[in-house]
Amino acid sequence: MLTPADLGAIWLTLKLAGVTTLLLLLIGTPIAWWLARTRSWWKGPVGAVVALPIVLPPTVLGFYLLLLMGPNGPVGRFTEWAGIGLLPFSFGGLVVASVFYSMPFVVQPIQNAFEAIGDGPLEAAATLRASPLDAFFSVAVPLARPGFLTATILGFAHTVGEFGVVLMIGGNIPDKTRVVSVLIYDHVEALEYAQAHVLAGGMVVFAFLVLLALYLLNPTGRKRR
Amino acid sequence: MKRIAFVLGLLWSAATLADDVQVAVAANFTAPAKQIAEGFEKETGHKARLSFGATGKFYAQVKNGAPFEVLLSADDSTPARLEAEGAALAGTRFTYATGRLVLWSSKPGYVDDKGGVLKMGGFKHIAIANPKLAPYGAAAVEALTSLKLLDVIQPRFVQGENIAQTHQFIATGNAELGFVALSQVMKDGKVGAGSAWVVPATLHQPIKQDAVILDKGKGKPAAQAWMEYLKGDKAKAMIRSFGYEI
């Protein structure tokens, strides 16, 4: 039922979502921690920038990424200078785009979880002579586990569901940038509805299972405190 | 009461005399269609509402009840198929333009006037429209096959979902060069920016673009008028000025 092209696209999509989620947990956790703890004036602007992809259409993001990462854009000049080459039409480019695109879905749950911990446990850790770093890893992170779980699932799922940005900067190259959502679009456009159904139906089932897992694993989401 | 009736009467007569026609236009024909629509409105008083996109998408939308009354397709097979399936009016089909393929780069002097750049290589990405979906993409593959260069060049393909997106990849410099429609880079009878090689028409099947009145346009004077205007000399002159043959 699934052709080699379908399987290639599925594998690529999972790889993209996996790498993106991993990077986002690494980048997003410090940002979330800072947003949760800071009293700086910059909290508002930074929080707004992180949340931008929720509001902006993917075409806006894709369009600007194409210009920024192109040979005439600042990012493109930098990557060419650094010997990486241009990012559009490459897997690395998709990862960069996806990190921006899925950022709020990872940062916000972790930030909420950190905020919910409050000052108490961290002050208690400090009186027990835990260093800030120790307190972060031994107290804050374990207490924020539901937030991390939500962030991981949402970040992964949102990247799997990415379409507009990939379409605009990907170039539809098999096994490099042709992800499942783009392949489905191709099938539909080419009137290959039977092949589209297999993948599209699979996406619906996948999305449902992911969200179901989220609600089953995190039943105390509202009471977390 | 009389006044309301008068206003309503005015509105009604305006509605019957000057009609709207909903036209679905293939992406490569965007610029000429806008110009033609202006002339059409001036001459007939009807208004043409244009939607631009990929022909394959229009097919799916028409089959699912989209309100389009006329289709200006990027190929000749989609209108024929719609007619065979009863979604378009029989006997209204005609070729409004034959498209020309061009190898184009946004860099001046990059593409030579014989297309030798294809043989020299030296580029990382060459943009084409998805050959499965877009007639210009299929023509590009045919041309490369005729030149016996397909196997060498195919690994460097980046595909736009339609010819407009392909143009965007090249215009932003992300692909060094690529195959687009001559109409997209032609302005006032010559290639506007960058460098180009007009691919000889002998290297690929002619890109015949057909128009057809769809089911929703049945009995609509504005749809009929649009088709007449499109066949007329004024429209033909505009179409030719964008690099199409007719």
C-alpha cells in the first residue's frame, strides 16, 4: 500500500520532527526558564517573538526565511561565509525553519510548568546549600516534568504537521525535503486520491493518537501546582 | 416606498446589464489575464473576478463545487477532461495561448543565448515546476531529455509546486537558474531582468493552454462575453506581448 516514496517521506518527516524536538528542548528550556523567572522589561518582547509563529501564517515565515537564508540575505551570507552553503532546499534548512516554527509549542508548556513551581521549592533548595544549577536540575526540572512531556509531544507533533514553511523553502526533493504533508499535497494535486488517502488517513490517526496520549499521560494538567 | 423600489430597480438593471464572471486562471497567465481583464471591463462593462493558481487544484475545486465559470488552464488536457466528465460546456473549448519555456536566471549574463550553461554545470540548484503537476515542468523535463542532459541534471532539481513558486526560487537567488514560462520574465516584448534562453519549441511538446466555460457559467452572458473577448484581436495582441504564441 505504501510506496518507497511514501516510506521515504515518512522516515524523513520523523527524522525532521525528532531532530527539531531535541534541538528545541535544548534551546527552549533556558528560554522558558528565563521567561518564567525574570522580572526584566524584556520578558514581554521576547515572549511575543517566541509566540509569533502561532499567529503568523506559515507563508509569511517561509517567505522571509527564503529571503533571509538566500544568497542576498544576511543569514545566507553568513552560512556561505561559514562554508555551510545556502540553507534552502536542504535538510538543515528545514530543521532551522522548524525550530522557529515549533518554538512556542515547546517553550510555553515548559515556561508554564516552571512558573507553577513558584519560589518555595527553589528557596528551600538554596537553604540546603544547593547551587542554582543543582537546584535547577534536582528540583525545577523534575517538578516541571509534565511540562516537558507536553512540550516534547506538541513540538514533535507540530513539526510533523508542518506544511507551508516546508513548501516554501524545501523545493520538494525526495528524501531531503519532501515530507509527508508535501507528498500528500502532491498526490491531491495530481489527482492521485487513493495514494493521498493512505497518507492523509495515517496523519489523522497519528494526530489523534498523539493528542490522546497527551491527555491520558497528563490528566492532572489543570491541577499541577 | 417608491424611492426604495426605484433604487431596487436600478440595482436590478445594473445587475443584469453588467455581470461578474468568475475566472480561474493558471498561474503562468497571471500578468496577461490582469491586463485582459482591464480591457474586458472597459469594453463590455462586465467585471472579471480572477483567481490564480495551479490547474490541478482548480480541477479538484471545480469538481467539488467551486463557483468558477471559466477556466483558463495551463494545459489542454484538463479542460478536455472536465468536458468529458460533464463539468464543462461542450463546444466552448479553444486554445487561447501556446506557452514558451525559458531557462532563466536572475543574474545578468549567467544564462547564455544557446543554453550552454546546462552542459557546463557549475550550479547547485536548478528550479523546475513539479513535472507531475505543471505543464511547464513536464516541458522542461522533455527538453532536457531531448538534450540528453536529464540524468546529469536531475539530481540538482528543486521543484516548485507551480510555475509561480519556481519563479520565486530563482528570483530570490536560492536556485541559480531554472525553467519558467517566458510570460513570467517578459515585459514589453523582451526579457526584463537577469539572463535567459528561450528554449526552442522543437525540444518539447507544444504547451497548449485551453480555455473552457464551466458548468457554473452556463447561460451567463458575462462568461460568454469573456470568451469572445479572449478570442478577439485586442486580447491576442496582449497575449503575444507576454511571449505566448497564438
